[in-house]
Amino acid sequence: MVDAWLIITVILFSIILLAVMIVMVIVFGHPDDKNEAKFPKAVVILGLWLAFASVLVLPYDVANSRGSGGGLHVEVLWEIIYITLAILIFVIIPFAYFFYENDTEPGEGETGFFDTQFGSALAYTLGFFIVFLTILLIMYAFLNKANIPVTKLTEGIEEITLISTNLTLSTKGCHGYCLKSTFNWAIPVTFPVFLMCFVSFLGWFFWTFFVGVGFVALPWDLINDFRTRPVPMDIKEYITQREALGKRAQYLIDAGVALQRENASTHHTQSRAQRNRERTDLLRFEKAYYFLKQDVDLLQACKDLRNTNPIWYFLKLVMGIIGIILSITWVIHIIIFILPPRPYYPFLNNFFITLEQVGGANSGFPLFGVIAFAIYGFYLLWCVVKGNFKLGIRIAFWKIYPMELGKTKMNAFLANTWIILLCSVPTVQFCVRAFPIYARETSIDMLFGTQIEYMKFFKYFWENNVFIIAMLIVVLFAMIATSIQPRNRAAEVEKELQAMAARPAGPDSS
């Protein structure tokens, strides 16, 4: 019989999570999209809810594996979640993004169906989906088997076959002479399982960089926002700062005019290198504009402190300190539990189990353990968003999609939702690998730990911890980059803008 408290808690968490996603879209949304872009908003809310809900399904899977969930087939729920997630990633979100980005007015320059806003978005989405589906089907045709290591124990005439897992294999049942042999059992996997494997593998490349950068950047920027919070300034200092921003704004205007002039003079004769350089310059221009707008807002807040809530900045300080604790404990857990062939100490596994007992292990749904696990899982997803934004600022050719209160356009929402959804799969897989004691005998452990972990070709990345080691390297480089970043950001931006404005136009300019 299904535990009533478990069902109530799951429904309650789902409703709260959905409400949080709706409020986030409203609070972060740009005023220009207030009564517009209803379809992209619905896609964003559904995508974000599904990404974070997939992390919450794991504690439910844990409860179900321990007899508190009524013996439900959670593996079917996982497959439904990831099939829906794949449809969002490869069809719905790309369509919503292309539809929103195509600002063609009705009837403007239209000569056919694919010249309309809907038709153009559909064409781009079909092209994107066909490429993805072709690659997926070709890989499934050749890589659809999992080579699962199996250990066979023989005592007398009795034979026991055991599937190897992350846990240590026990041979205590062998009282007499035992014959031990191992072999690989090649079994075909279903298409939904292979789809989960493919999406996870693709997501790991983004996850590795974004989480690695986010582990450092998220707590650092929260604390830095507190350090640079608006403070009272006298009229002389305010005028000086305003003049400096006005000077930088003029540099920005000059750079924009230069970019327009260069584009107009070489529009029909541009080489590929020139087009790439123009795209890079445009991204630098957008980032310079973002920094200028951010500094103008800060100066305005310093001028009128009455409209600034100081509690918000102290809350950022608290969240930054909590972020430091979460990042450090994650790194420690990786080093002492995940990377060693034989873990040194269970660490966070014991922490969650202890919280389960505090919350009541026999209550059907140990609340404190679930909350702690959700915090650690959600933190990984927020590091993904922060890492994406931070890399966009630091790397010249990377477009930034900042999430700002009251200023986030729907294209930024859709881009970040796409990344969060794609990275939610490796997030769950990483949590399964990080907490095999807490998540033991769960349906998702059987999918990731027994099938996907041993898929042909993909298994070499999982077995050798390629992505996790790469992520730790990214953390190290992010710490170094943060410590040596320029202190005078305005001077650096002004220098780049002056260089763009002074560049001569023409096909021979460089």
C-alpha cells in the first residue's frame, strides 16, 4: 500500500516547486515581456520545473526502494521524465527560442511560409532535430549494448551469479571451497535508456565546465555583491563617478558607430575570418554595455538609498557563506569518496543518513534527509547557470545570458532553461555516483549504475572519472582566474572600446 504521507509530501513539493518557478519568471522577467511571449514563458516554467523536479525524484526513489513508496515502478517514471526532457531540449525549447528571436513583423519581407516568424522557427527547429535524431539513431545502431561485469561464485554444485555494482562484493556466503570467475555480460538496452545515456553524455561536457566555474563564482559573486553594495556618497564623488560613466558611455557609442561603419563597408566582401571577428566584437560590445548598465544602476542606487533594501545584500552574504560551505564539502566528498578506487570515508552519505534518522527513518519520507539532498542537488544546477554566465563574461566569443531581477528577457530564460535541462541529467547521474549508500537499490541506480555506466564507448568516460577530474581542474583554474582578475574593470572595458572605435573600416582592416 502506498504511504499516504509520502504521496502528500511529493504533491506538496511539486506544487511549491511549480509556484517558485512561476514567481521566478515574474520577478526576473523584463517589463517588455510582461504581457507578451506567453508560449516561451510556459516552456520556461515547465522546463525549469522538470529539471529541478527530476532532482527531487531521487529521494522519492530512495523511499520507494525501502518499502515506503508502495512498490511503484519508478523506473517507468524516470523514463517518462527523460523522454519529456529530451523533447523539450531538442524540439520545444529550440522552437520557442527561434520564434522569440525572429522579430520579423507580420507581412514584412514575407514571400512564403518559411519566411514568417512561425515558419522560420519551425525550419530551424526541424534542421536542429533532424541532425540530433540522425546522430542518435546511428549511435544506437552500433552502441546499444551494455557490457556489465558479472562475478560467478561456485560452491560445490551450487552456483551464484552476482552483478557487480559500486558496492564491495561480499563472499561471506562461501563457507567451503569457492570457485570465483568474472565475465562481461553484454545486454541490449532499450531506446529510452540509450536516450538517457546520450543526453547525459552530451550534458556532461557542459556540466563539467559550468559546475566547475560555478563552484567558485557563485559564492564569490554573492559575497562580492555584498562588498560592493550601495553606500552613501557625497555630491562631489557622485559627480565624479557620473562623469566617468558618461565618458565610458561615449566610448561605447563610438565603438558602436565604428562597428556599424565597418559592417556597412565590408558587408558583401567579408571573408569568414572577418565575419568571425565581427561577431566577436559584437559580443564584446554587448558585454561592455552590460557592465556599463550594471555600474549605472549601482551609482543610481548609491544616490537614492531609500529605494534600496539593505536586507537583500545581507541575504546575499549569508547565501555566499552557505555556498562556500556547499562547494568545499562537495569537493571534499569527491576527493575522499568518488575518486579513490576504495572510498576513504562515506562523508555526505553518512550526513544524509543521519538526517534521515533525525527526521524519522520510519516516517515514510525522512524530511530532513530529503531537504539536505535537495539543497546539494539544486546547488549544482544553480552553479550551472552561474558558470554559463561567468564563462560568457570571461570568454570573448561566448554570448552571455544573464539572469537579472526585473531585466531578464525570454531569450535569456530559454537559453538558461535549455542548459539547466541538459545538465540536470548528469546532475542526477553524479548524485547517484556520489551517494551510492544513500541511493542504494533505487531504480535510477539500476539505470545509471548498472546499465548506463557500462554502455559501450561511454563507459570509458564513467569508469575513469574523466568528467569529474576535468571538473576539479576547472575549479582550480576558476580559483586562479578569480584571484588574478583585474581590479579596475572599467579601465579594461574602456581600453577594449577605444581599440574597437579606433580601428579603420575597410576590407583590409585588422
